[in-house]
Amino acid sequence: MALKKQTLKEYLKEIQKITDWFDEQEDLDVEVALAKVKDAAALIKTAKGKFTEIENEFKEVKKKIEE
């Protein structure tokens, strides 16, 4: 899965779609499930990085306010 630059909200929506897919399965295809898990792992890693970026920006704004 190639990850394009998205907002944190968009990454979280994509992760939710994958979890919803698992919830809807009655007869799980293991190969498809593995691909979904890999996609989710990549999305989580990228979302975590995006969250860290946003957190750092908030810290910079706070730092400027306190100066």
C-alpha cells in the first residue's frame, strides 16, 4: 500500500475502515487479512509520525506564546 500524504484524520479513517472490515468478516480469508494487517501497520506508523509532527507544532506555538 503506497501511502500518500494525508491528514491525521484521514489516516485514522483508513485504519477504522480496516478494523470495520475485520468486524464484518464471517469467513476470514487469511491472505487478505494479512494484507489488511500490513496496510494497517503502515497506516499506524505513518499516523504516529504525523501525530508527533502536530504535537511538535503545538509545542512550538506554546513556546512562542510563553516568550
